[in-house]
Amino acid sequence: MTVFQSKIDTSSDDFLANVEAMNGKLAELDLEFRKVLDGGGERAVARHRKRDKLLPRERIEMLIDEDSPFMELCPLAAYGSQFAVGASVVAGIGVVEGVECLIVANDPTIKGGTSNPWTLRKILRCNDIAMENRLPVVSLVESGGADLPTQKEVFVPGGRMFRDLTRLSAAGIPTIALVFGNSTAGGAYVPGMSDHVVMIKERSKVFLGGPPLVKMATGEESNDEELGGAEMHARVSGLGDYLAADEQDALRIGRRIVARLNWRKKGPAPSAEVAEPRYSSEDLLGIVGPDLKVPFDPREVIARVVDDSDFDEFKPEYGTSLCTGWATIHGYPVGILANAQGVLFSAEAQKATQFIQLANQTDTPLLFLHNTTGYMVGKEYEQGGIIKHGAMMINAVSNSKVPHLSLLIGASYGAGHYGMCGRAYDPRFLFTWPSAKSAVMGGAQLAGVISIVSRASTEARGGVVDEEADAGLRAMIEAQIEAESVPMFLSGMLYDDGVIDPRDTRTVLGMSLSAIAGAPIEGATNFGVFRM
């Protein structure tokens, strides 16, 4: 039997303390999520409703199939910046008429749905997800174009947003635009470059320049309807393919468009019978403690995520600080790499490299569960070849062609973050638990390194180290690194696709694997030169 036997005592003091700490982090996250749900604030929302308009999440809810989930992506984008948390756009994956779609909805309650630098980055990330996973794109458009005060950061890179739409279409991935209000300047090019366009009578206004701009540029007098009204575009310009009576009708038409796409996935289907894990997802709140120096067994996480808690471990006696093995999640086969004791040694790197090659040989997606402080340092390990062995693992991750999923549950530091398929290595999806931290190294270590270098420089010049100043410098740097390595900060920077409640892990991974199966899954045949 390969069903994992849990050793966790859910009534122990340590477990209960971990649950309390995790619930505290979830409460902090909830405060930020509430800001996202508030949109542009009470007054802006009331003004929007007074116009008899639906909010972006209400539009999404009416678009997707009844009682189906919506996996929101990058909800904390722009956290810590001058812009609204969420970056003025709601994005995620939802099922429309049985078809998984990438849905992007402007939030017109925030500066009229204009795109600031973080809006752009979030949309570009979503375009990448749609392309990699062959997901039809449905844009719920109501946008004033670029946020003019930050146009220098939006205009030049913003062209990629429209380029992506045309490339999606060229790749045979449908793009659908439902226009709910004013879509000006750059906002006009989303319907302009989409395959299917729905406009709403007396509501949709699509033009490159509104009446004031036209007056300034040409001296011509015109009104909204003449320049870009829905009926004009449906009857005269031909930009509008469908003319809806109201928002609900536009969403109905959008659903019918998706229903007629004759869409088929090109990846493997899941197994018909799926057994739930044998242990409760509630236990996931107490496995990882607030002190990431305290080790935990990642198999306890795996047992609460994979089907029937069934896990075939690969090389269990070799390279034991990295756990590798095979399982299924919601019927989809996966190979799992999970850090067991934090540090990666040469044996772990070589084990990971072989395992990644095996996954590519069998076209099996890979799931990386991060809890690593990086590759081991020191004279013995350098002489033993840790650089070339770590490079071998990173080479395998870089050139692997099967889809990768990454989940940061504990530490994710240094080159270990790279070897475990961090953001720069293009995992199809990357999610984070509230317990995770990621940086070049831990705050105390980084502060210590800077202190040592600073002291050596002072002494080399014949100076005397000011111990009080050095202690202050270390404390300041450590505090900065700690603040910059927490999940909300990283999510705000779009270094992940969302911070998730640990109890939702199985659902999120299952939805991600289902989305991945939209595209063919084929392993690599060439990994380049491995240094032996």
C-alpha cells in the first residue's frame, strides 16, 4: 500500500499554536481582500449602481456556469503601491458553457477602469496563462484606456496587450469582448482586436477619441453615439457583431458565443473515478508553523491534497531532504517535488534532475512544494560539486517541457527558489500560502552578510567599527527583508498568482491542472549539457 499514514497529532499544543498563527495570517489577508472587493469605494460603487450597472464580479458571476467556481488570479496585484489593491481589474479562470475561459473584467468604479502600470502587468500575466494553456479569453470591457498620469509606464509596454490578443487569435484561441460602457483610446482596441464583439444598446461607447478630443484635433462637432455608439458600430462601422438590449442580455449572448465555439481540450482527460484524501484539509492550517526554521514533513501536506492520500515515493532513501514521488490530484497525474528539510545538497539536486527527466519521459506535469533555504554552502560542499549539481537541477527545470505548478508553503530562498521552479522559470501557475517567505536569503543572514562586508571594509581602511551603528544597520536591513519577503508583498509584485487559504490547496491545484489540460502535454527530449 502506498497510502501515506499521517503521524500528526491534531490535538497537540504545537499543532494548535500553528493553527492559531495561520488563522492570524489569514485574517490579515482577509482585510486586504476586502479592499479589493470594495473597488473604488462606497461612493464610486453607489454612482455605478445608480446608472443601473452591474459590478465586475457580478458580471463574472452571471457569465460563468451556475454554481461553478471562479479561480481569481493575482487579486492582490499592486499591494503596497500607490494604486488600488487588485490593480483595477478582476481576472481569473471560470467555466462558461462547460468551457474553461480566462476572464478579464475592468473595474469601472476605480478611475473609470483605466489601466495603470499594475493593471497592465496583471493583464499581460493573464494573456500568458491563456496562451500557454489554450484558454479562450472573455474580456468584460469598460475602460477609459491608459491612466494618463502614469502614461509613461503604460503606453510603450501597453502595446503588448493588443499584440497578445491578435496572437491568441492566430493560435486558434478565441477572444471575446463584451462591452459594458465607455471603452476609450486603448480600451477601444480590446474589442477592435477580439474575434467576437458584443455591444449594449445606448450603453457601449467605443472610440479612439471622445467628442472633446475630436474637437481639439479636428474641430469637428460630434456626440458619443455618432462617434462610438453601439448601434452605430452594429449598423455602420461593423465593429459590433451583436447588439444586446442590456447587460444581462450581453452576458447571455457571450455565453452563447462560447457554446458555439466547438471547443475541445487537447490535453489528457482525468481519470473517471477520484477518491478524496483520507485526511481533512482543515489539518493544513496546523502543519507549517510561524517559525520556518522548525522543520515539517511535506508528506503530511501531500497526504491532504492528493487523491486517496496515495503517494508513490521515488528514491525515498536517497537525498532525503527532497521528497519526490507520483500521485494524482482530481484524477490528473502529477510528479511532486517537495522540500523535506530545507537545504538542498548534491544528492537532492541529482535526484531532482533524474525525477524531472522521468516526468518528461512520461508527459507528467510537475508540482513543486517549496520549503528550501537554498543549496548547501561550505568548503566540503563546494569541493563536492554543489555548484554543478545545483546547476544540473536548474538546467532540468529550465528545459523541462511538461507543465509546472509551484506552491510556496514555507521558505523559498536563494537559488533553491530557482531550482524549485520559481516565477522566473515560468511555472504555469504559482501560488503561495500565508506562511511562506521568499527572498535571496533570510533577513538575519542577509543583514549579517552586509555587516561582515561593511566591517571588513572599515577595518581595511584602518577605521574602527561603530558597534552601535552596525547593530542599527543590521536591524534595519533585517526588518526590510522581512517586510519584502512576506506573501502579500510578493503577490503585490505579481511574483505569484495568488495567496491561497491552505484548505483550498486541493481545489486550486485541481482547477489549475484542468486548465493546463487545455493544451497538449509533451515532455522534453533535450536538456542541454549536464555537468557531471
